[in-house]
Amino acid sequence: MLCVCLVEDDASVRSSIGFALEVDGHRVDPFASAAAVLACDRRADWTCLVIDYHLPDMDGLTLLASLRAQNIIVPAIFITSNPTQRLRSQITKAGARLVEKPLLEDALFTTIFTAVGEFAGPAST
């Protein structure tokens, strides 16, 4: 079971992703803003971050940098529409992955499970 930190300001998208993960047996901590994430005291439980790049109070990369500075080192996946090449490069440099909106088929879930599997793999050998 994963514990996914889901940061998405669009309530319908947040609800849909959260529901799909929960139906699959995973726990989801949903947030509508970066400030709510940074105020959360359950951060040590997270196995993965799913972050919308366009948040109302700060961009997703700034949020990720803040979490990394607080030693939250788990796989991160960004979701956004129409990313520029510059943004793609910034996400890659941050060690994160990108899934473009609209979220088609199971691309997000495949990316989550692949990232978590790759992250956990070397530590278990």
C-alpha cells in the first residue's frame, strides 16, 4: 500500500485521482494548496508526491524544493497541462517525473508505481 501526497487545486481532479488510488487500496493525503502540504504533520508517511505544477500559492517546483529541504525524499510526479520545454527540463533536473493533463488511461498510475518501484528497488538489495 502506498501513501500518496496529492496536491491539486482543482477539486474534481483531486477527488478523481484520490478515489482511483483509494479503490486500488492506497492511502491518499489530498491537499488543495502548497501551504496545506507544508502545514501537514503526516509527511513522514508519504511514499510518493503527486503535485500539480500550477498551484494558487506557489508553483509545484518551489513546493518540491521546500519539501526536499525538510528531508522529504520520496518520488515526485508533476501533473500539468501544456508544459514548456523549460518546465520539462526543470522537472527532470529536480529528479521528478511529468505526466501531462489530461490524464489519459493509466499513465499517472503507471508512473507512480514505476517511480516508487525504482526508488525502493536499490535500497532493498
